[in-house]
Amino acid sequence: VAMLAKVYLTQHKYPEAKAQLDLLLKAPYYPGRYNLMENFAENFTTAKENNEESVFELQYSSDGDLTWGNESGINLGSSIPQFIGPVNSGGWAKIMPTSFIVGQFISEERPAGADTKFDKRLYPSLFFNPGGAPTFSMGDGKFLLKKYTAYYVNDEAADNMGNKEGKANNVRVMRFAEVLLMYAEACAKTNDVTGASYALKLIRERAGLADKTFTQDQLMDQIEHQCLLEFFGEGHRFDDLKRWYTTNEIKTILKANDKQGADNFQERNRYYPIPTGELNNNSAMQQIDLWK
């Protein structure tokens, strides 16, 4: 149901998306089967796999051949920790946070007296200098991706290919947080301020942010902001941009963030081409026009 709703959102069929998501925001699904985990970080550890926030996960195991490195050469473990993990723990640090994302995480301080200075999601999402608040000192490598690394394991090689804990961690494809934010989006696009505000309140409350009221004109900016922070490092951003913006607007956003190849972004890059192997297997199949 959640995946169908996401398809409808992608097609800008907002009433249809809202109708599907309405089903998941009432009994027996919520509250009941699904809810937000109180501790955001527990969505990304092996100890809390398939929890009440999990709608769908890719299942990995730490048992023998069901991990990275079996003799056939097939990778059946999650490779995310290896690619993004800190070099000192055996990772490759292939993807680095930008100053933009750091700025977004610290743009809203928490209320006075809170247990953290900034959004609670910052701390499980990014490694940064523990001696003080996050800064924009990107040159000295103070910011690294933390989400999906095995930082919670007392092992100096937690992100090395041979470490079972990291590669056995399930990949969360759909969380209940996404159901809520998709619902907020569908409501915003159908002028339901009350529904969108309800979903945003739950997301912001878990992040430890102050309760705020948003007008119809403010809703989509806030939804985009919350999607950016909630799903940082989970591979959602590009699909979200394609749903929200035109090709030229996406190109402008990519260029503003110094993304490699941004100058070459064009309409066809919003879609995947049909693989040559599939075309060769079926002579009746035609490549989409943008990739001919």
C-alpha cells in the first residue's frame, strides 16, 4: 500500500495517494503494527531490525555464505558500511556530507533545556568533532556519514568487509516515517493543512523540534526540509527532487551543491533506459524515446 502511494505521488495523483495512505494511518496499522521508534538511531542497527517503524527492509544475515565475500564472488551482504565508513575503521569514505546538509541539520536549534543542541537526527546521521558543536570546517574532514555504519560495535574494523555486523545490517527501504511524510505531501497538494500538519508534528516531535504551525504556503518547504533530514544517506533525495521539481530546477539545485556532472543533467536523466540485454531478449520491446 505504501509503495502504491509512492507511485501515485510520483505521478502527481495526490488524491489517490492520500486515499492509500489514509489506510495506513488508522487501525489496525496505526497505532498498532506501525509507529515511529522513539530513538531514531535504532532504525539503523542490527539489534532493532524489522521494528515497528519498518514497513519493508532488505534482509541480510551474518551467517556464513549469506554475507559479503562468499567464494562465488556474489555479494550477499550490505556493502553500504564499506563504501561510506570512516577510513580508520576499514571503510572507503566514498561519499562525504556537504556543507549544505550540515547547514540544514543545524538550521533549527532545539528548545532551551533540551538534551541536544540540534535536531536529534543529526547525531546518528553524521560523525563530527565531539569536542563541540558542528561547524562548517569541511577541509579538515570533521564530517563523515554515520548512518548505516557499524559505529555501535566495539571493533576497530567495524566497516571492513570482513566484519559481519556492518554487512549484516538490513537496509530500510520503507519506514513509517516515509509513510507520514508522503501523507503530509499528499495532504499539502490537496489543500489539507490539518492532515499535513498532523504528520509533520509527529516527525518533528521525534526529532526533538519545537511544535510549529505551518500555513498552506509553507507546507511543501517544510516537508522537503524534513525529508532531507529524515532520509539523509538512505538514497531518497534524487527521487524526491524528480517528483518535486522540473528538469531545469533540478539542474540548478545540483549545480548549487557542486554535484559532479550537474552541467550535463537533462530531461532523460530523470528516467532509466531499458537495458540493452532486455532489448536483445525481446525484439518487440522499444527503447524509450529519450534514450534512443
